[in-house]
Amino acid sequence: MNILSIGNSFSQDAQRYLHRIAEADGVKLSTFNLYIGGCPLSKHFRNMLSEQRAYALEMNGVSTKFYVSLKEALLNREWDVITVQQASPSSPDYETYQPYLDELAAYIRKLVPKAKIAVHQTWAYEQGSPRLHEIMQYADYKDMLRDIKCAYQKAADQIGADYLIPSGEVFGAMLEKGIERVHRDSFHASLGLGRYALGLTWYRFLTGKDVSENTFDAFDEEIPAEQIAIAKECVQKIAEKYSV
């Protein structure tokens, strides 16, 4: 399976371990991320029009040091799944998605008609953080997550996406289970548990594979065994909710 993300640092977080999680199950899966930090859908749309080599290309969670255009990336190989997402500060507000999301989806389907489109649901900021309370004006992370879920569901329905990857919901479930932190700086995923949970989520939703017995453990930051178990449990629980 070949996966291409038209994303930013949040898809970078999600892809860090994904390739190796699949490898631990004997599944051949390659991931590519088109990286521009904080890139919103409006900028992806402008890059689509300009065909500039604006994206740092990452492969299997590592920088390639190559820069490519959106068109070059889409035509590079036979993609099985292409993911799209909004920048995190704008994710709760569906009005910021359009008309850019519709245009990008149409462009993807024109250039890569056989690829499936996945909408990557991002996550809420850390409770107590200035980003959540002062910038986003939320009293509780659950309120931000509620709006994110609503916006991404509407986005997936609007473009007829083949998948919705509910990363934000998995983070929320982990916090409800007593995990204290899933962020490293109040908004990006933590280098160990956060990125691991994202990788498990993508793997479960894009391949349909059960993650409960996955043996991958080469983390950039140590994760206690009990937290690994909670991450797997939450991914499986959310997958059951979506009947995946």
C-alpha cells in the first residue's frame, strides 16, 4: 500500500511510526508526506495552482531532502490512499475548508482516479494550554474536539471520502482513560505515545488490521507498557464505533 499525505506537521506526526507498525505485521506499506509546517487547505490549493516545488518530501517518517510540487507527487506512483486535512487552528471551523477542499479533491480524482481519499481528523490542543484557552478561546479541550469532529465529518461527507481517520477521537479516548499527556508542546503529538497512537490509528483504519497484538516498539521516546496497552485499546474501541 502506498499512502500520500497532503498535510503538514500533524500528518508528519501520524506517519512517523506507521511504516514500521505495518512492517511488524509483515504488511508492505510505504508512506509519503508533503510537508509544509502549519499548511492550511487554502495554501495547498494555491500550491496546486502554482505547481511550485513547495513541499519537503518525507518518506516512511524521514526527510528525503527533496522538494516537490503537488502535481509531481500525485503523478509519482500508483497511490492507494491520499490523505487531506485542515491546519489545526482552522480545523474546528468548516467554513475555512471550502472551496479549497472541493477543488483539491477534484484535482486528486482527475490526476489519480484509482486512489482512495482519506480525511485525516486532527486533534484538540492540551487542556490548560494558552493555545487552547487564549488563542482558540475554548474552556475545555472536549469542546474543541467536538467542533473538530463535526467539521471533519462534514468534510468527509462533502467530498465523498473513502475513509475518515479519527485521530482526534483516539487522543480524546486516551485522555479519558487516564493518560495525562498526548502532546509534546500542547498541540503536536508527543514523540512517543502520541505519535504511536496516531500510527496505530492510521494502520487500523487504512488496512483494517487488528492492532492489539502488533509488536512494534522502536519508539523515539520511551512508552510504558501500560500506556501501549491503553493506546491499542482506544484504537480498537474507536474502530468498533466506526465499524472498521
